[in-house]
Amino acid sequence: MIIIRLLKPIEFCRNFLHGRIAANSLLGPVELEKVLPNRELKIFIGTWNMNGQTPPKELNDFMLPSDIETVPDLLAIGTQESCSERHEWEAALQETVGPSHVLLTSSNLGTLHLALFIRRDLIWFCSIPEEDNFSTRTGTAFRTKGAVAIALMIFGTSFLFVTAHLTAHQDKVKERVNDIKRIVRNLDLPKELPIRHKSKGINVVKALIVLRFIHCI
């Protein structure tokens, strides 16, 4: 589990909820202190190559391991070679995490799938999520290799989650490196979220957290 310390409004001049972006917003530092008094966001990241198999009925060992005392604020679940029943999979994840969290958004590309679950009372402090994807095998109808990405802001802090499935086999290191370069170059995020520097491909900005789930085999 990762703990991210959110920026104070004064530290980010184009904060999503403060300053020029939302000068009259009702959601400000007072609300932040109420829901996250320590200004820390606990994030769980899970990645799983499902090999096209039906998942087990119990997912607690995967999403809520024994070393986690409380359910994290945000859970990002990336799968590769996912099961065909996307909605049933998301329902199983929701059942595991419980009613305290909601499915904020999900995105898929072929057998790649990415889902974000967030604490119910934090959903009001999120931007509208943006998504993009890129297939490294554009000539094939059945897409198993590539990446899916979701970007959002929570109280002015930017997050970018990417799940990727790269070229297989240990002797294909150069191919996997090339896959990553193509993914970074072609993913177009963020699109509408406020950023300081915009360049081609994934934008790296202050307070942007890039979390990649990469499975090669």
C-alpha cells in the first residue's frame, strides 16, 4: 500500500479546487481537513494476469491482504488477460471492498482492464476521470498487448494510473522496452485537467503520480 501526501493549496498555484481553476468552489481546505485531516491518501495497487480464467469467489487475499489494517482510500486494480465478463468482475471487486467505497471509473482495451475504487465520501473531491489506451499490436483484432490509463485529480493532486501488458518471454527485453517507449509516447493524458507543461505523450507535471502495473509473461 502507498501513502500519498496531498499538496496544500498554496503549494500548487493551479489547484483543481482552489485559485484560478475554481475560485468560487465550495470544496476547499476546510473540507479537506474534515475528510483527510493528515492530508494523506492511502492507495492500494493490485495487478493480476488472469490468463483468461474465472476468478475465485473470494478476493480478500488479493485486495485486502492481512497486513492492511483498514480499507485504503483508493484502490487501483489492473488486470491482464482478464476474464470475459467485465461487469461481473467489477461487481466482484465491489463486493470485496464493501459499501464504504464506490467504483469511480473503469476502462479496458481488449483483455486489459483497469478499475478505480474510492472512498465514498471522497468522490465529491475528485475531478472527472480521463482515460486513454494504446495497443502495441494494432494489426490484430484480439488485443492482449498494450496499455490502459486513467488520470484524475483529488484535491488538486494529480494521479495517473497505467496498466500494461508487454511482449512475452525473457529473451524479448528489447521488445518490451520498445513497448514501454511507444506506450509513453502515444498515451495522451491528461486532456482537460489543468497542467503546467503540456508535451506529446504522457505529461509529467508537479504532483503527478505515475503508477504502472506491468506484466510481461
